[in-house]
Amino acid sequence: MESKKCLECGEKVIGRIDKKFCSDYCRNAYNNKVNKESKNLIRNTNNRLRKNYKVLTELNTTGKTKTTRRKLFDRGFDFHFFTSIYTTKTGNTYYYVYDQGYLPLENEMYLLIKKE
């Protein structure tokens, strides 16, 4: 019978027949390497959503206000990251980052609102 080797370090694996790693350390190290790319994508997306939420919250202190695209952009707002879209019966499209939303208006103005 051939002995199995740890997928992470190559050491001999002792124990159950379906065991793949010699220790918890090697199992964790291996899985962290395998999942690194997807974890980075999720972490980066969440960081951008958090930043957008912070910008909207800082600019919209009253629950409903207007601002310019430049003010949003200068504070680091990224228009590609939002959590949901709501289109009204009249055809207005609101973009939300959790409970903070914005509606593009004319002349690069934006209406900021907070969902109740």
C-alpha cells in the first residue's frame, strides 16, 4: 500500500484513508492559497461599497439632498459599485448602496436620498 503525501508540504499523512493533510496548519495554508483570488475580489468589492456608503452618508445628512457629480467623485465615490437598482413607475432609476440612494439628474447633479 502506497502512503499518501500532504497536499501542502509533501510529508507523509497518517490517519484516515481519505485524509489529505498532515496537520490543520497545512490544511489551512493550502485552502488559503486556493481561495486567495476569490477572497481578494470579495474584499475589494466590499471595501468599495463601504467607501461609497460613507461618501453618501457624509453628503446626505438630512435624508434628502442634492449634490454634484464632482463632489461625489472628489470624495472617491465609484459609480460602478452599488447594491441595488430601483426604477419608479415614471421611469426614474435610483441606485442604492444599502439604504443610501442616488438619482442622476440633469447637468451632472444627483439627488441623494435615504430609504426609510
